Amino acid sequence: MNERSQLVIKSSQKLSRLSMSDRQELSLALFSSLLMMVVFDCYY
């Protein structure tokens, strides 16, 4: 869980440097990938 949260922090730091449109697309992709990780953790 610790490694995963560090990855999220790094990703959010990268997002803050990008423009608004890129940030929206990437945050959506990041959110969906996190959602997939949670779902796989629950079911497997």
C-alpha cells in the first residue's frame, strides 16, 4: 500500500506541472487505473 500511495503522489506532482486539458485527461486515466487496482484487489 505504501508503494502505491507513493506512486499516486508522484503522479499528482506530475499532473500539477501540466496544462489544464492534459491534467483533466491524465487525472481521469489515473483515477480509472486506481479504480481497477482496487477492484482487482477486492476480487483477487
